Amino acid sequence: MPQEGKIMRDSYERFFSEGYISKEQFFDFGIRETIYAPLDAAKNRWEELKQRIKSNQPVYMRGFGRNSNGSHMFQEFYKHILGNENVLIDPTNNKEPTTVIRDLTGYSKTKSAKHEPIRNYQISHIFGRTKNIYTFTAPWNIVYLPKIIDPFTGHEAKGALVDEYRVAFQQKSYSNFEPLIENYNKMISDKVFKQRIDSYLEYISRNSRYPQADIDKLVKSIDEELTPISIQNT
């Protein structure tokens, strides 16, 4: 950590100061080259996902805890809150999201007779929330991101430039899928839904067979995951 009064040395800022490309040009490239699902196709897939959750069909989430060993706690949570007993853990952390974005965009990172090939793109969750079964495979939350942009979107990236790009990226994504995201926000903010979550968390805190430390981690994750999408202004 730099001492008080010292100027932070940021390698991203130093790169742009060399004049190879401006920050604005780089950011514009990242926004333009991100591949999104078409809105109409995304809307249909979003409705299908909600119906699968509601009708107790298989749906997916990313594993919870070290080596996914706490995933069963989330699965029990969804069973009690949503009545879905078929919440599955994605075997690679990205298998199902990859299928969604590939099918909706027509692009594939692997050889396929049905899809156009792309290289040096990666799957990215725009708004995170990968333990949330509504958002993990939501077509409005998944994109093909140019790998060259990863330094500005990865979990380890920090700094003012990272924050600036992330805001621009999320604003663009929100504008693409506003009606679908607002549909999610309305559903996740429903008073009755929130009361059911609070009641369940209160119940397991009193009666659970799990260690309190594990319960605390679950509560913290649910508080982070099952939340509305909020877009920061620049």
C-alpha cells in the first residue's frame, strides 16, 4: 500500500500515456466489439428460463464455496423459496452460459458446423450474480467479451480506469436489455419474495444443522446475489 502523499503508480494509466492508443479509443473498441444476444431472442430465452424455474425443471448456477462444497446449501434455499428441486451446478462454471450465448448469437469459440467461428473472445457475466439461478444463464447477463478487454473487467482489476470502463460497459448492456432487466428487478424486489427469503434465513439461523460460519457465508452471498441490477451513472 502506498504511503500517504505518494502517487499511485497505475500501469494502465502509464500504458495510455505512451500514446499508442487513447483511453477513449480503447474503451470504444471494447464496447463495440462485445457480442450480445439479439433482444427478441433474449426475450424468448428469458421467458423460457423463468418458466423452467417455476415448473421445477433443471436450471443451473455456479458452485458455492471452496470446491463448490457449499452448493447444497444454495440448492436447499431454492427448493424452499422457489419450489425448484432441480437446481444443478454447472460442471465447468461456464458450460450453460456458453451454450446460451452461442445459440443466441450464432458464434462459437469451438469448431461447429452450425455456428460462425470466433477467437480470442471470452464468456462474461455483465452483472455477476452467478449463484443466482435467474441471472447465471439469463441471456441479458451473458456476452462474448474481447479478451483484450479483460484487464478492465476481471475480478482482480482495480482502479479508476477499471471503474470507468465497467460503468460504460454496464450502461451499454442495460440500454440493450432494459425491459428484460427491469422485469428481473421487479420480480427480485417483490415484497412477498423478499419476505420469504428473510423468513427462510431466519429459520436456518435458528434450526440449521450447519455450522454458523457456513450459514453466515450463505446469508452474505444471498444478500449479494439476489439483488436488483443497479446502473451507476458516470
